[in-house]
Amino acid sequence: MSLKRISPDDVRHVALLSRLRLAEEEIPPYTDVLNSILEYFAKLNELDTSSVSPTSHSIEMRNVFREDIPQPSLPVDKAIANAPEVEDNYFRVPKIIQEM
């Protein structure tokens, strides 16, 4: 099976999709790194894993969280006491949704 290599154009395309601004001099190093990662995965694909049973975790998992017991919440006046801006007993925050 031949390994498809990542091209500089592929790196530019992924950067665009990821909304990353890469300088032109950053493209070759990223291209090399991504290709070395793909080469490593290709080596892993050569391993015989037929005798290895599928798992979701490599170690035994257990729940370490406490029981979820409802308790009284913090009073509103104490919750907003140190807020930089308050409006009608709510935290006032800047609008972050951009309209397209």
C-alpha cells in the first residue's frame, strides 16, 4: 500500500479550514511534520494485531466522582457580588456571536 504524502497545498487547505494563519515559511515544516506522522501510522498499520482484543481504554476505568447530591446553591447576591457588570441579577457579558 503506497502512502499518500501531504503537499504544501494540503497544509494550506487544512490551515484555511482550521482558520489558522500560517506564514509561507511555516508551510514546509508543517508539511514535514504531518508527513512524518503519516509515516508512523503506516508503520503501525503493518503490525499484526489479530490476537489483540479491542478495548476502549488501556487501563481499567472506574468512576472517581462523588455521588451527585443536590445542595442549596449560592445566593444570587453573593454570586454576582464581584462581577464586573451586572444587569437584573445576571452577569452582563459582551456579545460574542458574529452575524454572517
